[in-house]
Amino acid sequence: MPTPDPAAVPANSPTSEIPYCGHCGEPAASPHPACVARLSLEPPRYCPQCRRRLVVQVLPTGYRARCSAHGDLA
């Protein structure tokens, strides 16, 4: 069975792997403790599926993040 194109896999899919850190955009092969701490306070800046920069809108109740390839992130 062919491997799906990462750009075709929805970012909020529960079966999708997270190959990139949402804060620094580097490969998430090993944990990034500083990034995990910052992501608890800030919205993600990079798509965890394709490493593209996200369009982020900060709201009083949270944030909205959108990837140009994957759409809205949950």
C-alpha cells in the first residue's frame, strides 16, 4: 500500500504522526522540553505535518491556526 502524501493527510487526523515541532519547526524525533513549555502558553507557529508557517490569529478565548496545505488545526 503506498504511503500517503503528508500534504494530503489532515493535520488534525488522529492517525497522523507529528513529524515536526509546532513551536520551532524542527523534526520532533526527540522531545523539545523548552518548546513543549512554550506551546502550553503560546499558539503553534509551524504546521506539525509539513513544517509550513501557520497563519495564527490570537483571540481573547484562544487562537485559530491555519496551514496553507492542511487547513485549520484543532
